[in-house]
Amino acid sequence: MGNGTKKVVTRMAPSPTGFFHLGSARTTLFNFLYAKHCGGTFILRVEDTDRERSRKEYEESIFDGILWMGLSYDECYRQSERTDIYKNYLAKLIENGKAYISKEKAEEGRRSEVIRLKNPRQVVSFHDEIRGDISFDTSELGDFVIAKSMDEPLYHLAVVVDDFESGITHIIRGEDHISNTPRQILIAEAIGAPRPIYAHLPLILASDRSKLSKRHGALALSEYREMGYVPEAMVNFLALLGWSPQGKNADDQEIFFLDDLVKKFDLDKIGKSGAVFNIEKLDWINKEHLKKLSAEKLEDYILKALPSRLYGLPGWNKERFLKIIPILTERIVKFSDITEMSLAGELDFFFKTPEYETKNLIWKKDIGGEVIGEASGGLVETIKNISESSFTRENIKDAIMAFVGERDRGSILWPMRYGLSGLIKSPDPFVIASIIGKEETLQRMETVLKRLKKN
RNA sequence: GGCCCUAUCGUCUAUCGGUCAGGACAUGAGCUUUUCAAGCUCAGAAGCAGGGUUCGACUCCCUGUAGGGUCACCA
């Protein structure tokens, strides 16, 4: 497990200065997966040292996001609650000459006094589990500022102190932190902290291959939730962005649940290059997870996605709702699709008599409507002969197909389907009939008969 | 611009010197068929360029090119 006998401790350290986005979600996931894979500990640390920019609602979005994904942390704390700790380290640093209080030129918005680290100005080399050896010449950094005052530590100092205090063994974070690493190593050495293992993740990219950002329409994790993606899919998708379970004995598995991931996840299978966020793949993964959802969950999701307007329609009832679930599930990729279908009026016919144009009732190959004209009476009779109790999709289909016999199927089935749904595109007539029930099917078919006669 | 990182189908990726370069998404075609959806089958699609090293490079090294990241008294 990479670290000998030492228990693995990872952490996710988001700052509540913006919504919890995909990149943060994935970093959280990876830290969680690695810790759990190794039987270790995962810590959540809220980096809110910038008091002006930190906001409660952003912090909420972090907690919500983690919870939604089904992840959990073993410990959690805020940097804003730990000012004394940083202060102690600062004092020690100054005391032994590793840092000093620096007088600054008075400029607008700047302190006249800050605390700087005394930079030994050497080349710092470190090993990255994903990228190999990396080295930086830190002399360019100069004596950088580590705190605005004794009570106002800056990012790098707080990070290093907390990682040390929490006994973090593995720092797994985005590639955009590579250039922060030498600075943090310098501070770690100054406070006498051991060097953790670093693993810098490839970035999640927008379609133009630049870092995914708000500018590129990057969304908060919560927005995917609102669109009706299920957390299982999101976790699955995010895991596959930069990580691959495949190896020498690849088995081509693409669909994973969290516990599979915990089992299979490891740092050595993380890629180096940035991964473009591809929503089509997310859609597919979501669809796959939809199929694996329990009946209760599915019911709950779909009920929430249906506009309440539908509840008021004459045919609305729980039984009928349960019956349309499989049909809906088959036709959507995410739950907001249901809302859209409903808005487009594609769902109403399940709960009320449809309106439609008589001229569409006749199948294109049934010239003059001769076939359906001849058969319509028998069709209705056939439906009547199916007993109420056996009014299932299969039975209806068998009966009607038997009736159709040598006749042209389309000429019979199209009018039936169109008459039942009022839509050019819809599920097949047998399911519709089974859902709306015998009585209503008959009613709608009578209407079809009438209209055909008039025609 | 300095520093750092990266480079296999359109996208996510497998390959840890010898493969017909594999899989998935997407795409196209076909099957099924009463429409749609779903499903099934098949197809097209890749090693950035140039040098090395080697019997042999996608794989190792160098250079170039391209892309990205980062350069705060933000995190």
C-alpha cells in the first residue's frame, strides 16, 4: 500500500470561496478512495483563512456534495478555528530565525508589516507518485510571505502546519498545486515536518482542453444533482476521469459502485494527462446506473421529477404511475428529461384522453384507410374479449397480433397507437393499453372508430 | 515571458520494448419493427514531428512542436 506500516491518512482541503465543483468532487473522491482502499483515514479540512472570501453557503455546498456522493470523512475541521496553532508555529519559526517580521513599503491594501520565510534558496526536488521526480529552483521565490500577521496565517503556512498536525501521509490534489509544492516543502522543512507523499492529479479539462472553469460553463456538483444525475453515476464517472481500473488483466468493466472503486482504486493507475469532461459519457453511465436503481429509489426520483400538474389529471393514480415507471426509465438518460417530456406534453396521454387530428389516424401505407376501416370493429371486439384481470401488455399483444393475422400490421397498430396516445411518437400501443386499463382503452378506441367513420 | 507538467481513435483510456495497438462513449450502417425509445450486429476512427538507443520502439533518451498549469500580503 505504498507506505510501509504507516497508516495512510489523506485529506481534502477545499476553500469555501466558490461552489463545490467537479474538480473538487473528484479530488475528494480520490482521497476518500485511496484512504479507504488502504484502510486509512480521510480528513476534510475547510480552508477558510481568507475570511473575506469564505462564505457559509459555499461551505454548505462542500458538505452537501460529499454527502450526496455517498462519501464520508473521519475527521473534519476548519482552519479558522485553529489560529492559535498557526500562531505557535509562527512564533517558533521567528524565534529560531527561520522566518522574520518584514517591514514593507506602505502600499494601498497592504500591510506595513508581514511575516516572511527565510528562503534557503536551493533546488528542491520531490517525488510525485504520478509524475515521478520534479525539481524547482526555489531561489526565484525569494522570502515569500507566510502570514499577514501573527493571527492571519496565509494558505501555505496553514496547509503545512495542518498536514503535519494531522499526520497526513499522502497529499492527493490537483496538478495546479504542483508549483505550490516546493514552497510548502520549504515551510515543512522549517517547522521540522516530515515530507508527505505527493500525488498530483491531472486536471479536468473543458472541451477546448483548458482547465474547466465557470467561464467554460463548468457547473457546481449540485447542478448535476438538480439535472437528475444520480450520485452513483457521478462517482463512477468522476473516478474514470484520470483513473483507470484496467491493467495487464483488464476486464473492460466500466460501471462501478463505490465499494468496487474502494477495492480497485490505486495511485499507480492514475494517468498524467488532463481529461476532458465529456457529458455524453456521463449520460451513458447515468443510464446504466438508472437500470440498477432499486424500485423504491426509482419511484422516488421519478415522482420528484414529474411536474405536479400531472397529479391533477383525471387518470392520475398511484397504480398507473407505477406502471409508467419502466417506460419512462427506458426513455430517459437523466431525470430532468422527464420534466422536459412532460413539458412537451408527451406524458399527458397516460392520464387523460388525448386530442389529435383524425387525418393522422390512418397509417401511411393504408391507402384510403381501407384496412383499418374494415378491421376497426373487430379490433375493438378483440380488446373487449380480453378479460379485465388479464389486461397485461403480453396478453393484449398476443390477442391483437392474432387478430391482425394476415393484415398489414402498421395499418392496424398505427391507428391504435395514435388513437391511444395522440402522438406521432410514443410507446407501443400494447403497453399504453395495459397502463390506462381496459375501460379507458375501449373508450379511446370507440373514439377512433367514430372518427374513422366520419372520415 | 520565467518555471513546471503533459502528448495513443472526436472523447475517456489499455499497452509497463516484440500486440492484427485492445475496450468504452460518441458517430455511421444494418437488424428488429406500427412510430419513438430500447436492444442486438457490424464498420470507420489513434501512437505530434525529427533524431538517437536497440535485433526490434507507442513504450527509453534528446530536441523541436503543440497544449495546459502556475507565477498574491487568494486558496
